Amino acid sequence: MTALKLLLLIILGFGAGVVIAGAVFAFIAIIGVVPRLAQKTKTEKYIKFYEEAIIWGGIFGTTTLLVDYYIPIGTLAAMIISLCIGIFYGGLAVSLAEVLDVIPILSRRGRIKEGMMYFIFAIAIGKLLGSVLYYFVPGFFKID
């Protein structure tokens, strides 16, 4: 492969990554994850910190794709970081569901009058059990 083709591939790959990252951050901003979480947790004064954390997390996550490095943080710290990532994704999913009014529409169409709390809890437990099966049950998934 010539140097010009390689340079073109690098530029195209970088440009595509910038576009996708911009779309993800715009999506997070449009559905209002940060203000909604700050409002629910009564921590509106930390919104700037939340936004900075999301930006730096995106930058750090992107660099992990480009640079192969190892940070010896230990099992406990890795578990805490994984918990934080799960909380973020859960908040993102709930915010998206709230913006799209998924839960109210589902409760009206399913004629669910009482017990919505149990329904949401069952969804969360199902996601938890699915994760446990995926990661801890040998043979549940195959890596080629």
C-alpha cells in the first residue's frame, strides 16, 4: 500500500471517528442526560463537572482505541469504574426511554394500572442476570 493511500485511510478514519463522536455527544446533549440526572440527584451545581467528566471520558475512551497502555489499578478499582460505567449507561437508557415516553406508552397499551415499579425492577433484574450469564457462565458466548 502506498503512503498516499495509507494517509488517505488515516484521514478518512479520523474524520469518521470525529463525526461519530460528535453525534454521540450531541445525542447525549439533546436527550438531556446531564441536566436530568443533576435535577434528579439535586446536584445542579455540579453540571459543569458532569459535562467535563463526559468529555474527558470520551477522550480517554478514544485514546484506548489508539494507544495500547495498561494502568495497574487493581480489581477493586476496576469494579468501581465498571459500576460507574454501568450507572452512566443505565442513566442514558432511562433518559432515552423517558424522552421517548416509552414507559407511559407501554403502561397505557398494556393496561398496567398498578405495579409499574415492579415492572421496571424486573427489567433491571433481567439486564443484570443477562450480564452475569454473559460474563460468568462458561460457554455462554464464544470468542473466535
